[in-house]
Amino acid sequence: MMNLLHWRLLLAVEECGTVTAAAERQGMTQSGASQAIRQMEEALGIVLFVRDRRQTLPTALGQQVLRKARAMLAELDGIRSLADEGRGLLSGRVTVAGFPSLFARLLARKLDQFRLRHPGLEVLWLDGSDEEIEHWLACGQVDIGVVLNPAAARPTQQLGEDTWLAVLPNSHRLARRHAGQPVYAHELANEPFIVATGGCRLHGESVLEAMGARLNDVRMRVRDWGSALEMARGGLGATVMPASVLPDPCPGVRAFALADAPPRRFALACSAAGAASPQAKALLDWLSER
């Protein structure tokens, strides 16, 4: 019966030049090696080697067989290397941090699909603000984090972007314009305003201030986008929020593009631990493909 040990023995004979040296390399007796070679020649029905007192040489047909055997064993070694590399993906954990609205809209289904491909790998999602996520990344407490408006030189993987909207109560005077018209930052400066941060440094007020419009009548500051939306719906003031967090339909308010506002860009960044993690790399590759 031919097995891998026999095939490796044949290659060892070719490389060593004698059955005795090949047997020693393979941890076999000389008689056992000679018997194994005879069995293979009988099974194949051909002569693989010719022998004299000094060396053992492959026949012309034996050289062709050995060439294919070498390729076969190289493929097997490649499969084993692939399995060794992939074994780490069958277990362990990759930790991803981001924003709740982004998770529901962009990542939840993709992460579920990734879990199906790697059933032994735990994917842990953490909700956080942009400041918290940056801190977790810096401390290595998460492998991958969603970051906002990353610097061009920062190694990241683009995830998406959304626009800023001015959200006004239906009764607001600025809400009377045509749906396609934008609202300009300076128009909101003196209006009753609700600041919603979403737990991030980058929010409606900071965007307006960056555009040169300082708010003079802030009625309330809240963390939750939904709370700000309810207040706007109740007529307490205008607010500015990303398009991705606004439900559809959204009765009681009208939403307009905020003119000239730069988009809110989000991307995936790795911590030092994540950059060295095969699990994190596999997840980033999976998301990049999609």
C-alpha cells in the first residue's frame, strides 16, 4: 500500500543517492526501506530505481514519477500551511467598536455573515462615542474601531459617509421652503436650537461653528439623536443631525440638506493589537470585499 511515508522515501532516495542514507533520514531500517520501494514498484508495475554498489538512481520513468510526487507533496504541505494559518480563525475573538446607528445600518448583517463563515470565532460589538472609541484603540482594548473623519495619512478602511441635515418642526418658518432647497448655516444661528451629540465630538453644533455660524439660542443639549428628534417634533426648536440616524418616514418634522456642510465620513481603524491579529485582518478583508 502506498502512503505518504513511501512517497517521501522515494524522494529521499533520489536526493541521498542510496537507500541506506534515505532510510536513515526517514527513520527506517535499510531492509524496511528496500521492501517499501519494491512494494511501490510492484503496485505501479514499473521500475523506479536502478541500483549498483555505489548509488541508487531513478530510471527515466522513475524521474517522471518523482517529479509528480514532489509536486503532490508540495501541494500537501501547502494545504497544511494553510490549515495552520487558518486554525487561528477557528477560535478566538475580534472586538469591534462603533456607533449604534451605524451598526444597525451598515455592519450588523455583514458581521452575522462573517460569524457564519467562522463559527468558532467570537465577534464582539461595543457601542461607544468617537472619543471612547479612539481611547479604546489607543489602549488596545478593541481590535477595530469606527472613526470619524480620519486624517488622510491615517491607515483606515473606508466604510461610508453621510450628509448633515437641518431638521425643523413642520410649523417652523424655515420649513416652508421647497423640499429640494437647502438650509444655510447662518439661517440657524439665532433660531431656538436643540444640540444632539450622539455621544460624539462631531455633531450639529460643532459643524455649524466650523461653518462660521455660532448658535445663540440653545434650548437643550442631549446625547441621544432620538430625543432631539422628539423635541423638534414637539416644536421646541431646530436641530442638525446626520442623515443616517433619521428614520423614514419621519412625521412631524421636515429635513433639509445643510448647505455646504462637509460629509461625515466614517472608516475602520485598527489598534496595534488589531493590526497584528489574523482574526481582525480576516474581518477587514471580508468587509473590504463587500
